[in-house]
Amino acid sequence: MSEAANIMVDAARQENVTRILDCAERLFRHYGYGKTNVADIARELGMSPANIYRFFASKVEIHQAVCGRMLGASYNMAYEIMRLPIGAEERLRRYIHAQYKMTLETMLDAQKVHEMVIVALERDWGVIDKHIDSIHDLFAEVIREGIETGEFAEQDPVTASRCFGAATIILCHPQMVAQCLAKTNRAMPDDLIDYAIKALKK
């Protein structure tokens, strides 16, 4: 097969994968992850379940891919904020605020979406750990720059990035955000972010 033909085959495959994931996410959001199966996705797309299985081995694999796309959107947002031409402190502050807003709007906007996210977290997929590592890498890079400019105290950027992530996880983790929304004895987002930033300056 020629290179041009291979490119066309790859493009067609990717188009089908995208269609399946778009449809699956739409059904997961509407009916819930537990109430949606591969046959439902196939029916919605006007194809057979066997055709779905040409691209994904199982419903779990489809779910992994859908969640991977959600995490990808989160990472892209973080990357863009971390590259802004502003101080290190302000970049960290903006990211946590933006991630908190994304968690509220995207992951908790509807109970069905929350269910989909919770299933992923409970299965402890490697894609989630990989995402956390990627975010920590961005933190470390910004903290390193903050140390060089004198915004932050001299310290190990890698350790500091993990500690900063742990200190603000309650604003980024869907389950924690959901559990704390109605609580009146929890730190407010701005207070928590200020506290974490101050720790980097000591």
C-alpha cells in the first residue's frame, strides 16, 4: 500500500474513532455510564456493535478514551496558562482557579458526567496518573522560574510541585469538589490558593 493510501486509511480510522467517542460521550452524559452499552452507541451511529469492536475492545476502553479526551482538554488549558508572559505566582493562581471552574462546569455540571468521572477515578487508570504527572511537571517548571526570579524561596521544584498539587487537590479533584460544595467549614478557594502560594515563598 502506498504512503498516500496509508494516510487515507489512517484518516478514515481516526474519523470513525472520533465519531464513536463523540457519540459515547453524548450518551454517557445523557443516560449515564452505567446505563449505556456498546449496542446503544452502535445503534445511535447506525452501525453494528461488531463495527464498534473493530476500533475498541470494550466499553471500558471507550470510556478510557473519552476520559482521556477530557484530561487532554484540562492539560491543554494548564499548558496555555503556564506559558502566559506573567509572573510564576499569577500563573499558578490562574491555573487553579481555571481548573476549579472547569471541574464545576464540565465534571459536575450534570450527575451523569460526574458518574463517568467517578468510575474512571475508582478504576485508578494509568491515564489519570499520567495526567497528574504532566500537571506536576508544569508546576515544577513554573516554580523553577519563580525561584530564579526571586518570587519563590530556594527549594526543590519537583518536591514543591507535588506539595503544591497536594495542597490544592481539593479544588481540582471531582469527588472532593463535589463533597465540599455544600460544606461551610471548608477553606474557600482563594484562601486555599493564597496559603499554598505563601508556602512557596517561605
